[in-house]
Amino acid sequence: MTRAPLILSAGIGDARLSDPVWAKEMVALADQARIDLLLLGDGHASPFDPLVVASWLAPHAGSVGLVPTIDTGRDLPFHVARALSALDFLTGGCSGWQPSTLVQPSIGDSVPRGVDFVGATRSLWDSWDADALVIDPTTGVYLDSGKVRRNDYRGDYFRVLGPLNAARPPQGHPVLVQTDADPLWSQVAADVVIIDMDSPKPPPGPKCLLRTYTALAGLDQITQLYRDGIIDGIHLTPPYPRKGLQEFADTMLPALIERGLLPATRPEIQRAGTLRERLGLSVAPHSFHPIQAD
């Protein structure tokens, strides 16, 4: 059976992301390297706000899915849900988020708080139906109020009455990305998990192998792990982002294409589809309207 194309992701936590010129150059290089997921921030404290950087980069992202790190120990679900909804609209449904408990690891209850944070944020997106916005100039109807409701989320750390004052994101929920370096990964239902190559047991669902590739070293291993179904993609963490992304685009990308792990040209869905569609992920579930089995 033919496997789906390899998922390519990269992480950039460099402080220079706060420089608009440098950040724009990095997202252009990521697009050239055919990166599907660009993680902004490394899950730890940064001198910049990844969500602000992602919003600024949205018009320049091309086919790159932008995934900002979210500090679950500092941020609030309502603000994050609203900002990520806007980001998903700005990117045409090509955004994600990486909720992290590593930014403030000294907080003793960071993991249960992080789980509650994710639940509250998702419930806010579900306070809207996908077709709640009508915007009909002929009738003057802007909103079907019957399709917007209180989510009334009650957790151990967050209580959110809702509804969100922003529409449901185009993807329903932006793609949730986790790394196995964060203990939160085993406690929430992530869409993509970035795992270390030495992890004893890969988690279910789409997986990216965590390793830095700046040359052809490891190509045989990537090919075998991918064809054996152990990994679904590779994740780059170049210490020098400009050099690492350029070398990947110049050397590793052609080699992956030659081996048949990637198509020679980008499928149309990579240019026009949502990030969920490109990654082969199912539609985000809606807590008020569960998907019925056929």
C-alpha cells in the first residue's frame, strides 16, 4: 500500500524571530524546503511572543503551517482561543498550536493545568457551529444566533462561560502539536506528536521523528522507518536556521523526492487545502455535535 507523503516539520526558537525581516526570511526558506509545520518557539521561555510572530507572518507563510508555542502556565484559554481562531482565518486554515508546560516548569501542577487549558480552549471553539456566520447583505442577517451557545466549561483550573467572541476556526480546531519532551503529550489528544528517535514506544497517530538533518546522513534510516510505518515524517531542529533550512532544501529534499517519499511537485492540496487536509487528519470533533459513525 502506498504511504501518504512524508510530513516535514521544523522548529525555530531563535530570538531573532522578533526581527520581522529575519522572521520573514525564515518562513520563505521553510516554504522552499516544503515544510508542512513550522514550530515557532521551542516550548521554553522566549524573548518574543510566538503567537504574535505567527500572526504577523501569516500573510507571508505561503504553504507553511504556522504553529506557535502557547504557555499554558501564563496564557488564558479565552485569549488564546480568540487569537488562534484569527490566525487560522489569516492562514486559510493552515495553523496549529503547541501548548507547552515547559515554559514555567517550576509550577508543580503544570501538567494538570495544561490539560485543563487545552480542554477549555477547545470548548470555546465548539461554542460556535461552523456555519453560524451568515453574512447575507440582501437580508441583513449576519449571524444565526441559534448556532452560537455558551460552552460553560468547568475544570479544576479554568471555568469559562463563553461563548467565544470569535467564529469557529476554519479547521474547527487548529492542529495540536506536541513533543514527547513535554509531559503534557501523553495527557491530551494531540494531532501530531514529535518524538525522539530513542523513544521506546511511539505514540498512536501521526508522528514526526525528532532529529536534525543538514546533510544526507540518516537517509537510509529515514526511508526504512517511514516505510515500516514507525514514523510519518521528520522534524528539523537546525542550530543555525538559515543554513539548516537551505541545506535541507538543497540536499535532503531532492533525495527524499528521488526515493519516492515525497512527490516531485507539491500536490494542489498542499497549496490550497487546510493543514488538516494536507496531513491526512480527520475533521476536528465538535463537543456539541459529535460525528456520527456510518
